[in-house]
Amino acid sequence: MLYHLDFQVEYADETSQAELFAIWAEEADAALKAKEAGVVVDLWKCVGVRRVIAIVNVPTPDVLDQILLDLPIMQKNGQHVQIQVTPLRRYEDFAADIKARLDKKEK
């Protein structure tokens, strides 16, 4: 299953920018390894804000939840990270479904 993940990353006042960057560097290594492994389809850092968007491909919601809990940024700064998760459907599958429904109604 494909999922669109939208990460909003904040940090506490007592956390320095250098500490956040150290956590984020560890997270970047993990994300790029996951991309090489095919779990992450692609990911982007939004310019000027602490926001990352990823498309991931995992077999079940349970696996996604487990992966998210194990991310370095979640383990070290999780109380300051919001993730919006949207399940995705391939457009080709949607289009085929619509055409099949139309064909069924026309008969």
C-alpha cells in the first residue's frame, strides 16, 4: 500500500538548532537507506520550513506504524513531530474501476 506522509518537525526551546540538525542527519541517513530499499518511493524537504513529504510503500498499516515508531526523529524528538498520513490509491487502478463501473451501468 502506498501512503503520503507529511512530517511537520518542531523542537523544544531547550533544544538547540545543532541538536535538531544532529537528529535530522540521523533521520536523513535512515530515510535514504529506506529509499534505496524501496520502502520510500520518494521524499522531499519543503523549502523554508521544517516539513518533509514522503511517499512510502509498505504492505500494511501495522508495518507503517512500526516503521514510524522506530524513526530516529520520532525516538529523539517525537513529541515535536506531527505526521499526517494519507493512504493512496494508484490512479490507474481508480481509472480502471471507474471504467468498469461505467461499462456495468451501460449494460
